[in-house]
Amino acid sequence: MTVLEADRLSADSNRRRDPISSRGAARADTVLAVEGLTVGTGRADLVIDVSLDVRAGETLCLVGESGCGKSLTCLAAMGLTSEPLIRKSGRISFLGQDLSLLRENQLAEIRGRDMAMIFQDATAALNPVRRVGMQIAEVLVVHRGLTWSQAMKQAVELLASVGIPDPAGRANAYPHQLSGGMNQRVMIAMALACRPKLLIADEATTALDVTTQVQILKLMKELQAETGAAMIFVTHDLGVVAEIADRVAVMYSGRVVETATVDDLFERPLHPYTRGLMACRLHATTTSHGRIAAIEGTVPSPSKRPEGCSFRPRCPYASDECMALPALRPIAGIYGADQHRAACHFAEDFARAGS
Amino acid sequence: MRLQFILVKLVRGLLTMLLAVTFVFVVLRLSGDPVTMMLPDDTPAAVIAEYRAMWGLDRSLPEQYVRYILSAAQGDLGYSFRDDRPALAVVLERVPMTLLLGLSGFAITVVIGLFAGIAAALKRGTGIDHAAMAFSIFGHSMPNFFLAILMILLFSMTLRVLPSSGGSTWWHLILPAVTLGIINAGTVARFTRSSMLEVLHQPYMRTARAKGLKLTRRVTSHAIPNAAIPVVTILGLRLGALIAGAIVIESVFAWPGIGLMLVNAVGQRDLPVVQTIVLLVALTMVVTNFIVDIAYGWLDPRIETREAKES
């Protein structure tokens, strides 16, 4: 992690560290605000009462195990959920505009222009029978009304800006002719083509090898600093979180269980699940005595969530109180209380013990 | 690499044609003597022998076969027994009519099949989907001659709007072409639908939506180019089947193409004409398959690289 941490320090100048105002109060630079979002099928809810907001220039990381509803939250924010998944309740406002009031064609105008998404497996997310340059140019043709030749020229510039060597040649390549890392750069170029106000990266670096991952993260940060976009970054890798996040929302079994600034979260995790995730990280410096820490058990299936706190069956601190669902609330006793919220009955105890 | 690919295809194609011709050659000669069938019953034996010698039927079967293949390789397909003209010339006269019918039917197949298949996939589970699939099963399970007869009953006998037989005007083309088109469109529609459904669930279709592309563009620019790859195969196979199907359709509608000619020639034991037609049909199949192979590489850029990597 040393490379990542060094990188992070060097990028700190780009960050905002001012205290975050109370939730719900619309700030002028709030790009995306999700309130009480619930998404699910007829049988089960996969995302429950999720509230998030992200401001211009800020990076929010969504963290959690697979199946916690991180990706689905992002898809719902883009209005990309499709049958059988439906948005059951909640409000998504983007630049102050309620997305649920828009028709599909109006949403299409926003997508790709003002909000863009980068998917996990770039090679699968690109059309296999279209040249990558054309796939990038298409965004410009559709949203900016450029001609194909203008758009292709700009696509080549975009490919150069994401660090692809021989961009003019690569623009004529098909996705299968490029490596996974190259394709991810293509995806990024495509997402940034119209300089969106919001960039959602869904496990954008997970499928890549570590060195490529570092390059891509660095690239995304640079481009974000340049465009001032808000970014939501989904990952289950805490190393990536430390590298890129301003704020973090930890999700478990469809709910947000803890939100905090990145420093606060790493210093003082207040939810047992977050603490478990932290303990699972492998440290080169600490001796592990040959054992790797793990959270026992698995994420419950959305149709069979336990009563009360969903983490209860796996939680070392669980008690009778946990049969009641803990609310996500500001935890008193630490600085900037409102920035740090957790959904655990014992969060205050952890806060006191930690400080 | 490229040259080797073409050579292999060429050899395979020639083998296919040789097999077809050989089969027909043997079966025709085992199924009765053309001379006795063509000449009146009271023809003197000497005349019969003369005819047999003229057409080379007095030689042994292997000898006839070798002579036929050798001259066919030089482009000489023999003389029509009935017409006394080169069989190839006799057949080629009728080829334009079959091409006209076959290609019209094919165009109808493509338009209806693709349209129904794409609409069914996009409106999955709705009335449009059910209607398209019901139509598909109808086309698939309906014997072509039976549909042909139904068409004649409805449009020629009852409504009296279209002619039922012959090929003298454009009006005559409508019924056989539509019959041929509908029969094949069912299969194409079904194939297109399943191919589209698979493509619509691919991650790149979600990307297309995330890029803010509207439905029309997502379908035309992203879904169809991918879905077309398997559909082209079935269309290629159908083009071959269409020529075969045209034989039946032509006889029902008395359309003056090579299909009708083939049926008549078999009845009359005009062996060179039958063999020539079979050879042409086999050639069509081979050429169509070759075109499909070429179209593959053009539609799916991944294929060429895969071949390049293998060799």
C-alpha cells in the first residue's frame, strides 16, 4: 500500500476538507442526492432506504462485500434499473432535478452527457463488433451534435488524454484487440467525453492487475481534478478507498451502515462490520501469525434477512438489543459529529473506547 | 492463411457437388430406362437400340459415369433427350425465372423474419411477441405445398384477385413469392428473436444505455450488428432451402423456372437436364455457404484474429 499512500498524500491538495452540512439540506454544489432509495423485485428489497449525496469535486466511495447493493444503488442513480428490478421509493435528485419526474428520453439526454458510468469489466462493457474510437465518438455525436469526422478526431484526443499510446491507431481497434487495462481507459475516455458533472465508477479497477489499477486510479483522480466532477466509486478494496475517497459509505445487506470522511473512517470505524472489513486487510507490517482475519459467515440473502440488524448473526458484539433495527444516526462524542454516522446500537461505545 | 482458407472451401464445395451429381446419376439410372419411357410402346427394337447408343446408355454404368464426369469437368453437360439442345442451355433459359421467384421470396423472408424477430425480442412477453411467435410456428410447421394450395384457394378461387398459375406477368409472381417468403420467415423470425434477446442482455447494451443512446440507436447501432452474426448463417442456409423449396412451389403455381422443369424432366427421364439442374442447385448451395463464411469475417471482427492466432 505504500505506493498508494504516497500517491494519496500528493493528491491531498486537490481535496476539500470543509465540514459537510447536515443531510438533506441541498447545497449549491450538491451534484447527486439520493434520499431513502429502496430498490427491489416483487420478492425482496435489494437496496433499502439508502441516502447518499456527493458534491462537485468530491469522491464518495461505496464499500462492502459482493451483494450488498452497491452496484444496484449506482444503477438506480443513473435510472438504469430494469425489470424485474423496480425503484419502490426514494428520491434521486441530480443537479437539483428530480430524476423520477423525467421520461426515458429525457433521462437519455442526461446520461452520458452530465452523468456517466464506468463498468467493472470493460472488455464486456464495450461492443465487440464496433471500433473503440467509434464507440467514444458516438457519445459526442449524440450529445454534442458533432459530425462523425469531428467526433472521431476528438475521440483520438480523448484516447491520448487517458494515456493510450498511438491513439489514432488504437481508435481503429476492436475491444478484443486491446488489453483489459486499455479497454478500461477506453471506457474512461468514453465516460469523460462530454465532461460529465457526475462520474460513477462501478468496480472500475477490480478486474485489473495491481500496477494497471494504480495507473487507472491516478488517471481518474487527475481527470477529476481537471473537470471538477463529482465521483462515486464502488469498490470492495479498502486500499482503493484510502487511495481515492473523500468520504465513504459502507453498505451491508442493502443498507448504508456507516458513513464518514475517509480519515475518520480509517481512524475510528464505528460499525462492527466496518471494523471487520478493516481487520481483514492484510498488513505487511503486522505479523499475522499465519492466520488471515475474516468475518465469519456470508451476507444474508435479501429474501432471508434476519430480524433487526442484518449483521447480527455475524457480529461478535451482538446482543438482544440488536433484534431492533438500528437507525443510521450521527454519533456524538467525536469531532464533526454530523459527518460520522453509523447504524449500530453500540456505536457510541466504540466511539468512546476509540478516543 | 487467407488463400488456404479459400482452397479448403473450394475443395469442399467441389466434393459436395460431386456427391450430389453422383447420387442423382446412379439413382436415375436405376429407376428405369429413359428410352422405353419416351418412345411409343410399339417402337421396333432396332430403333430403341439406336437411341440407346446415341445417348450412350448402352455402355456399362461405371463407364457412363466416368464419361459424364470427364465431360462435365470440361463444361459439357450433355444434350437434352427431349430437346436435342445442350442441357445447360435448356436449363439456363429458365434460371432467371427461378432466381426472380427465389430472390423475391428471400426478400420477403428477410423483411418479415427480421422485423418480426426484432419486434418480438424488444416487446418480449407482450401480444406482439406472442403474435410473432405464433406466426413463426405457423410458417415452420406448415408444409409449403399446402400453404400454396391455401393461397390459391383464398386469393385465386375465392377472392379472384391474383392468378394462380403461370409466369407471364408480375401479378403471377405475387402468390408464389409470398408463399415462399412466409414459409421461411418463421424460422428466421424465431432465430432473430433469440439472437436479439441474448444480445439485449449483454453488458455492452447496458453501456449503450448509460451512454444516453435512445432505443432506436441502441437497437440499430449496437444490438443488430451483434445479433446479425448467427442470423446470417440461418439466412444463408435458408437461401439454399429457398431454391429447394422453389421446386415445390414452382410446380404448384406452374411457375416456369428450373423447379418446374426439374419435375417435368424427372417424369420424362430427361437425364442430362435433371443432372444439370441438380448440379446448379448444389453449386448455389456451395456458393451461398461461401458467401456466408465471408460475411462472418466481415460482421464479426473477432473471427479473423482468431484464425490468425491459430495459424
